[in-house]
Amino acid sequence: MTTLNKTIGEIVADDFRSAAVFKKYGIDFCCKGNRSIEDACESKKINPENIYTDLDNLNNNNGQNSDFNAWPLDLLADYVEKVHHSYVAEKTPVLLQFVNKIARVHGDRHPELVEINQLFEESAQDLAAHMKKEELILFPFIKKMVHVEKENTTLDNPHFGSVENPVAMMKHDHEMEGDRFRKIAELSNNYQFPEDACNTYRVAFQMLEDFENDLHKHIHLENNILFPKAVELEQKLRNNQ
């Protein structure tokens, strides 16, 4: 089985449909995608054969799947920015209003909402700064490397030394967001709203879950495809100079 020698991140990079399998078993495929299935299952007390069976079933389903692993790096960086960064920028203001409102209105009966509100406020602030760093520093350098390779020119030394340095910073930010949303999911009982939830309460939880799902794909594309390929490309260009 080809998945035996691959990390979870590599499996999802090969076929994003597999992300749904790992999500089903509560296994982080983005921030913690550098583990094997066996290692992840051991910490979760899950039989890995169940996951292998579900992954095999994907091969019998000819669903559509974008092969992001084959995309040029400049195109992938543009995609992340235009799709996932735009999603965060669009949804964050609305979600901030909703989670703040339900914390004020329902926080006395459901005190976990106060902590969820605080966590999401921190996430919104940190993600905005994080995306700016990617859009102004990291992504332009990745696109520059692609141009250098195409034109067979010389790669200048960036002020940050090596692409590995901003990549390490971005991955650290991703880890923090992963931890925050694991806490939000835990506090919200995996976004299961109570019987006395009003419409705003329900919509807020649904939006939070959608936001987390998009963030998982967003982080996966960067951690498991864009970043390692950028490091590899820089090494190749330096070796050829």
C-alpha cells in the first residue's frame, strides 16, 4: 500500500479527498501532517486499519479532485491568497460580531461562549497579521524564485536569509491557530449548539465550523505543499549558481 511510507500531509497532498477521512477520526492533517498514520492512530487509540480501509475506498470513487501537488508554485501562492486569504478577510468581521453577541447574550448560561469569543478575537487579529506577512514577504519571494528558474537568472539573497526562516515563522503561526481551533471545537462540543440556541447562536457555530474547515485546507496547502516545495526550489537554485 503506497500510503504506508508516507506522512499524513503527503497523503492529503496527493489526494485532498483523504482529508475527510482524517477529519472523520479527529486526526490533524495540516499542522501535524508530518506524522505517519500509525503514529497519529497510536496517540488517538485508533485502529489504523480503519483508516486504510477508508482511504482504499476513495480509490473506488472517481470524484473530482484538484491536484494541487502538480501546480506551479506561483499559481498555488496566488490561489491561497485569492481563495483562502480572501475567505478569512470576508468571514472574520461577520464572525466577530456573531461570537461577541452570543457571548454577551448567552454567556451567563453558557460561559464557554465567553472563552470562544476571546479565542476567535485573538485568531482574527493574528491571522490578519500572518496573511500580510505572507502576501508582502513570503509569497513575492516564492514567485521571484519561480521567475528566476524560468529565466535562468541569479537569485538575490533576501533580507531574511533563506526562505526556510519565514516558512518556519508561518508554520509556527499555523500551529498556534491549530491549537486555538482545537480548543474552540472542544469548548463548543464540536460545534453542537444547545437546544436553547437562538438563530444567531446556530449560525455562529455553523460559520465557526466552516471557518475551521477552510483553515485546515488553507494550512494544508501551505505546510504540506507550498512551503516544502519552496524550500526545495531555493536549494536547487542555490546549487545551480
